[in-house]
Amino acid sequence: MLSCHYDYLQRSSGAVAERISLAEAKLFLRVDYNDDDLLISEMIVSARIHAEHYIASALVEQEWTVHYPDFSAKELVLPMSPALSITSITSYDASYAPTIIASLNYQLVLPYKLIFINTINAHMLKIVYRTSPKAHNDMALKHAMLHHIALCYEMRSSSAPLPAQSRDIYASYKKVRV
């Protein structure tokens, strides 16, 4: 399986719903007032994003855009999985003229592999796709995210480092691709 180098990965649309509710986070933090609700909500999102990047897997349904420069291949591995569907694939030539690749020219092999009928040669390939959460052990992941939220709350920063206990739990979910 070919793992192509991408130079750009961006979340195109955010999560519809988080895996941890504000009420669950406040209960874990033992916060019974509403003054910090916005701060805690931001920390919930931050903890989920950290988890997703650490394990390279979507924890909520969302849309991603990825760019592959100087692309020449018949298959590739999508960086964030599991892929639910392909929204669009656009090939760009050296003058950046776009060509939409029709869906009958590729196949999505779940959870993260994309196979083209013919080799695609492009100055840049842009793929927009949707991911959907895997059936992960919700309790273990929630526990890890709650510990990260607790550290963020203690530091009053949504960019707190990942705590060791969270990292240990995520390690069992982390994907290694060759």
C-alpha cells in the first residue's frame, strides 16, 4: 500500500456534537457553577482534537480537506480515518487548472484507502472527504479526554500538554501505518 506525502490537512467542517458533554466535564471537574462554561466547552473541543491527532482517527463526524503535491499514484492512504465518504477529488495541472475526478474513477476501501482506476498524475491532488467515528471504547477515551480537560482547567489554558495517563490510554488506539 502506498502512503503518499501530503502537505496540507485541514478540518473543513467542525463536529456536530462532541463525545463529552459540558455536563459530563463539569461533573468530572466538580464545577457546579456556570461562570466557566465557555472555557470548559473550549477545553472539550481542544481535548478531542488532541486525541484525534494523537491516534490519527476521527472521534466525531467531520469533513477534511487534504492536498497531495506532485501526485503520481494509483492508490493512497487518507491521513484521518475512518473515511465515511469522498465529497470531491480535484486534480490540478502545472498551471493550477482544475479537473474534477468523477466518482466512477476511484473506489474508497474502508477505512482509509483510496484506489484509482488509472494512475493519477497531478501537480496537486485535492481530496475532500468525511470521516465518521469508529466504535472505540467510549469509556476509556472519555476518561483520557476528561483527564486532559482537567489539566487544561487547572492551567486555565486549552493548550495544556497531554497528561501521561491520557497518552497511555491513547497509545492503545494509535495507528501505525507502513
